[in-house]
Amino acid sequence: MVFYKQGDKIESQQSEIIAKHIIPSVPQRHPKIGLSLKYKCKRDGSIEITKELEPKEFLFDRNSNLNIGDKLEANSLYVIVKNVRKIKTQKIGGHTGRHSSQKMNTKDYTFAEITKPFSHIQNALENKKKLET
């Protein structure tokens, strides 16, 4: 299932991340996850679960989606990977029109959250709510 709303989250054992701009930060100790590395994925980002957690229980947030194939798509994503080494990105062409993107596969625990949804989808969801009331 694909999720688009601000605050939607996923947790996985492995995932595939695609964005036009993936920015790693410095390693830090997170209270729930431990030593980890944060990434900001900007401009047309997506992250899909390729391997579920075992056992299938949330570690970070009880509202996280945990099923294989669950996917977040947004303008901006916040990602935490339980690994202190920076993961190499691959350049892929034609992901969105003419522009190339970066692709990254995580092999460790991954948490991701939508920080800035696509504006056109956010507007459509708000208009749908107005029509229903």
C-alpha cells in the first residue's frame, strides 16, 4: 500500500530508497534505536519495504506500517538507518521525467517518516474532506 500523508511512517529490516537528493548526517545515538545514521531525502522521494521486521513488531512508533511492499511517497522524507556507515547511492536515470535520482538499499533496521507531502495530494485530500462534510 502507498502512503502519502504527512506523518505516515514505515519500519523495516530492509528497504529501497529513491530520491533526487539523499543527504546523510553524522552518526548519533538514538534513544529507541541506538547508534544510527539519519538521512534527509528531498525532492520526489519514496521508500519501500523490501524485507519485514522479524518479529513483526514496531520498535520506534506504534503507528508505523510494517508490511512488505508498503511504500511512502513524498516531497521530503526523514530516514533513520541503524548503521553508522554511509550507504552508497546509485544514480538512476529517468525516475521522474528527465531528471536523474539517487537509489539506496538499506540492509539494517530502517525507520522513515513523511515530513513534507506532495502539495497536490495534500490539497486533494483536504478537498475530499470538505466535500464529505
